[in-house]
Amino acid sequence: MDKSLLKNSKFQGLRIAITGANGSLGKSLTQELKKKGAYVVGLTHSKNNNFNNDERSPDNWISWSCGKEDELSSILANIDLLILNHGFNPKEIIDFNEINKAIEINALSHWKLIKIFEESGINNNENIKKEIWINTSEAEIQIAFSPVYEITKRLIGELVSLKKSKLLIKKNNYLIIKKLILGPFKSKLNPQGILTPEFVAKRIIKKAEKADYLIIVTPNPITYLLMPIVESIRISYSRFIKSVYSK
């Protein structure tokens, strides 16, 4: 491994936790981050993890489940960067149970973990910046041939926009938020994906080295045009409402 690459990497020496670490993108992100010198903790629902010490496996596995996010509090207190990458796609199914499951996994669970991770940084009171990436996908603003998936991704996307707006208003710099707006890549959720998870992971890491809030990786040029506009409108609207009620 080229040591000069490690010295120039913002990820060198960081403790990074990834949800959905047992999925295709989770494994590819793990591989790329370990190359950059990070210590990676894999957070997974799966009971059949590959504990082999290979380049695509985290340095440590932690099992968890949605609805029990508080059990991760002590783990997240020692994490520098949290990547929320877990998800559920019911595809064409539209019924009560599947909708509830999708809302819990794709939106509420992410929102709870954002809160826990932010509070862990405040409680430590060490003036150390923490960073969190949320994979909302381009389903946040475009069709994904799965109505329930689109709705839940739009929900967490808008909640993250509100959170970003609040941080900007308060001028807080202790929590850095980045959105991952990803196009279709091959995975269990989307076997027909166009992109490979390896390519997506490399592009994410490269773009994340910069200070950009939106990390967009997709073959769809419309997303590169629409997403910044949508995000700007959301944040501006939030600021406007804040100013109205502040008078």
C-alpha cells in the first residue's frame, strides 16, 4: 500500500461505522476505507456475517436491529464517522406491514441514529467534529419503480435537509452531514442496477474527501441538475419559516 496515500487521506486513523455493512455497497465502502487507513466497524442485521479477515470485511462486527438503536449509543460514542447505509425495498408490494417495515428501516431508524450520534458528540464535549453520511439515494427525488421505497427515501431525505438547515442557522460545526445521492447499482435490493458497488464506493470516497454536502454518484444527468436545486429550496424554505415564527 502506498503510504503517501494514507498520509493525504482524511480517513487515516478514523473509526468509521457502517450500517448495512454486509450488503454490496457496505462491503465495497469497507474495502475502500480500509485502504485509506480507517478502522471500520460493521453494523449489520445479518446473523450470518463473514468474519474472515479479508479486505472487504470490517475490523469488527456489531449486530443490531431497527427499533433498538439506543443499544448502539456506547459504540457510536467512540465513532468519528457514521455511514447510514441500511435499507429495505418492498418493490411492488403495497400493504400495511410492508409499508410499516419500510418506514421503520428507511426513515425512522436513520433519524434515530442521527440523533444518537449527534448527542454522543455533544456529551463527549471534546470539541471534536463528528461526521455522518446518509444514503438517501436518488429515489429521494425520482422514481425507483417502488412507490413505498420512494416515499420512505423522500421522508428521510427531507428530514436530513431540515437537520442541515438547522445546523446552518445555528452555525454549528461539530456535526458534518453529507447526503449520498446514489443511482442504481447492483445489490440485493436492486439486482438490475447499472453501476457496480465497487465503482460507486470509489466515487463516494473520492468526493467525500472534499467539503461538499451532496455526494452524487449516478449515470442520470438529471439528478446532478435537480438535487442541488431541490436541496436549496428545502433549506431556504426552512430558514424562511424560522424567520417568520421568530418575529
